[in-house]
Amino acid sequence: MIEIWPAIDLIDNKSVRLTEGDYGTKEEMRRTPQEAIAFYAQYEQVKRIHIVDLMGALNQKPEETPFIEQLLQQSALPVEIGGGIRSEETIKHYFEKGASYVIVGTKGLQDLPWLAEMTAKYPGKIYLGLDAKGELVAVNGWTETGRQTIYDVVEATNPMALGGIIYTDISKDGKMAGPNFELTGKLVELSTHPITASGGVRNIEDIKKLEALGVAAAIVGKAANTDAFWEGLA
């Protein structure tokens, strides 16, 4: 089976979920971040924990770093960190504190030469967060879209030493209505890098369908906070 990476999205040291990236829809999850890490580690299909500093993404700089450092100390599983990562200094800091991978979004999308330099320095350790509304790429905490398409990005990054691409269809995020299988499948075909699907994953059936498309991993957010999802894996 493809890998499952449960998401812990942070605001003010709390685990929350947003719908379609709208900060006004913030909903606190029933498990604290610490409880979630311990819970997810029980399942062999879980190979990594996905932690996002949501206010860092919005404010374009890390906001939850001290708390994330505590979580890194706690986790027995590899952890990837995203949200507000826009400098080599921040990348190095997270690696030094125990992160296995980091996710670069806006900065990497807007400065491809910088992304190429970072992936050359840290091969296989940097993932590109490719968040989109339809086929158009969104940046700055999903608040802005430009003319760049997801296909433009894949073509430009194929030569780079990325660990992979994390693709999120913003219209699906937090809705528990299923991922965008069509565009995810297209990205798998076009990219030289492993594709991770994020946004809308509901159940084991979605996971199996993504696996059939050749997706390497699935990030599970809201569904990971339900008993039904984990019962489906049993």
C-alpha cells in the first residue's frame, strides 16, 4: 500500500483543520498534536508525520518553531515540516532540530533558481508544496493565484533533486469529498518525482484508488481524526 502521512496543522500550538484553506473555518481537532503523534505511530502504514505551521504559511515566516521543535523530539517517526519556509536558514534549522524533510511552497514556486540550489544542497530532503485552485498554482497561504499552472511547475522542477511533490487541490481540502484523482493522475504521469496526494482523502477506498494511479503517499487530515478511517485500515 502507498504510504500514509497524517497531517497535524498548527495554529497557536493546537491541531486544527481548515476547509479550502479558509482560516475563518478553523476547527480544533480532538487530539492534541502530542496525542496525535503517539496515536498515528501505532499504524504500520503510517511512515511519516506531516506538520504544517499554518500561521507561518499565512505570515510568510515561521510562527510555531519552538512548539514544532518539541514535537520533533517526541516523534519516533520521520517528520516533515511546512509553512513559512522561505530561507536556507530556516531549512537548516529544522534539519538540525530533527526534521527529516521540509516542504517549500511559495518561495520555491516564485524563485525556481533558489529551489534548484536548495535541492542540490539537500538532495531528496526537500518537497515542493504544489497547491492549486483548478490547474492554477496558489501561493502565500493559498490566498493568491497567478498564471502559473501545475504543469509549468512540474516541467520546471523535473531536473531538480526534490524528494517529491505534494499536490493539494484546494477546492477539495477539508471537505471529506475525495481527492482530485484526475489531476493527481496527470501529475504522476508528467513528473519525474514521487507525487503525494493531499486534500479530500476520506477512506481506504480513496487510498487504494490513489495507489492505482501510482501515487507514492497520501496526506490524511480531517479523516485521520475519525475512528472510521483507521478501522478501515485494520
